[in-house]
Amino acid sequence: MIEVDEIKKLMDLSSNLFNIRTAFIYAIDDEQYTNEIAGNNGNYQPYCSIIQQELKHKCIACDRDKFLEARKKKKPVLYRCYNGLYEMFLPLFIEDVLVGYLHFGQVRAEHTFKSIASECSLYEHSKMDELEKCYDSMEIIPKEKLVLIAELFRKFSDIILKNKLIEIKQAKPEYYLKKYVEENIDKPIDVKSAAEHIGRSPSFVTHKFKEIYGQTFHEYLCQVKIEYAKKLLRKHSISEIYHLCGFNNRYHFSKVFKKVEQITPHEYQMKINN
């Protein structure tokens, strides 16, 4: 669903600006991710490499929990990982389909190694001296700045995904016109608003839709709204229904209903009640 060129540029830029490891993670199942494309600073920090020699299983478990949390919440999760460094998973969704994660990590904040070792139970590792030396040599990025970096990632990803969604809408405009009607059935809709939704002209909507489906967009819109109204008429009064179907007034609703069904909403309601 998505080309990674723009995301790769974002990762490379962020890696160079902030000296952090970035990656686009994809090919995901319920428990783990299986592929990634890393930014310029793609290598693991020496500190992380030493940690993983003996405690890799804990790092993997921590990452798995957090990317599952990010997917469930559908928003970025910034956290301190098992080894005491900061990481972030940002899930990327197009049309509610998860296409991957933006990830940055292996970032040291202000905490001292002694406090990290104690809080994260690192004393079971056999190379504490090496770990401390590597940790102390890492660049410190304050937590407040990490939050801003995370927000920058989110803003850029929103722009990338929005542009990609526009491309998809333009590639299959007829599908997104129908989807637009289904998702906004309770709102006033016309050809102009539908055209704006897919980034095309009203004349394109008028001609393309009829060319593919054999009816105008307006005819399809009325048909869908009236089918929805027929379901509501089984339990609700006409005065309750017209605005639920996106009509501005009862008169207009009744006029469209009769044009589609050849009977009035009241007559239809009497018919189904009988």
C-alpha cells in the first residue's frame, strides 16, 4: 500500500539531525516484526549490542509489548526500554490497515548508569564495566527533546500518509466515492463535497461514476440514503429520521423517498406495519 522512499528520507534526516537510530518496520504478525529498513544510523549502539549478548530475550519481549500497545492505541508510544534507553513506535495506518511502524530508539536521557542498572536489573549481566563505559560515552538527549522529536515524527508521518491516501483515492475514485457516501450517510452530501473528498472536479465525479456504475452519483446517493431510511422507518417516526439520513428538512426527504420508492415515507411505514 505504501512506497517507502519518502519515509526513508524522513528517517535519514532524523538520524543525521538527532544522531538516533531510525527504522521503518514492516511485515508484521501478531507477535513480532520480521523486516525493517533502517535510516542512516542503522547500526545498534555498542551499549545495546553488549546488552543483547546475554539479555536479548528481554529486549525483544519489551519491544513486542510496546509495538502491540502502539497498534492497539493507534498512536505513538514513547517508552524506556529494558536496557534503560528511550525508544518510540509509531504505527502507520491507511484506511485502518496497519502498513508498518516508524521507530526510533537507543537514545540516552539524563539518568546515570547506576540508576539505570538498578531500575532495569542489569546487574545480572557479566560485563557491567563495559556497559557503564559505553553508556557514559553516549550523547544525552533530554526527555523533553525526545517528546518533541516524537511529535516531529508524527507530523511528518501524517503528511506522508495523507499524501498516500490522496494517491489511492485518485487511483480508484469510484470506490472512494461509494465509501464516502457510506461513511457520511447522516450528513448533507453533494457532488461538490464528494469531488473535494477524492481530489477531483465535480464534472469528473458526474461522468466517471455514471460511466462505471450506469447511474449518476446523485442517483446512487439518493438510493443509499433511502435504503437506510427504510431500515429506520421500522422503529422511528418520520420526524426523527430525515436528519439521520442527512436531509435538511422533512419535505425534501419525503420528495426524494417518493421519487425512489414511488410511495411516501408515511405510506411505506403503514405498509410495513400492516
